[in-house]
Amino acid sequence: MGSFSIWHWLIVLLIVVMVFGTKKLKNIGSDLGGAVKGFKDGMKEGNTSEEKPATPVAAQQVQADKTTIDVEAKTKS
């Protein structure tokens, strides 16, 4: 009673195709595939980057190593 037969799923698929049309379903599929590919590329890119420092002091040292200038703007009162 809890599972459906193949005929139930084919009827549901036929109704979905009739409601949305094949072109819209194709566009949804390609958009979903592009999103999955982008996610995988982002995960690969995240693994190759250098590890983040655990403490704020270590973060400042890494930033200083990159020869950046850190300034703090003060406002006149």
C-alpha cells in the first residue's frame, strides 16, 4: 500500500509533461545541472585554497605577509 507501481509513476510523469511541457522541463533540467556543476567547481576551488588561520592574530600575520597596508580611519569630533 505504501509503494506505487511503475504504472502510477508513468501516469504522474505524463501529467507533469502535459502541464509543464517538454521545453520548460528541459530548461529546468539544464538550470539544475548548471547549478550542480557550479557547486562542484566551488567545492574544488575551496579545497585548493590555503587554510584559514584559526586565530585573529594569525590572520593579521598572514595579512601582513601579503604586504597589505592596514589603516584605521578616525573621525574628528
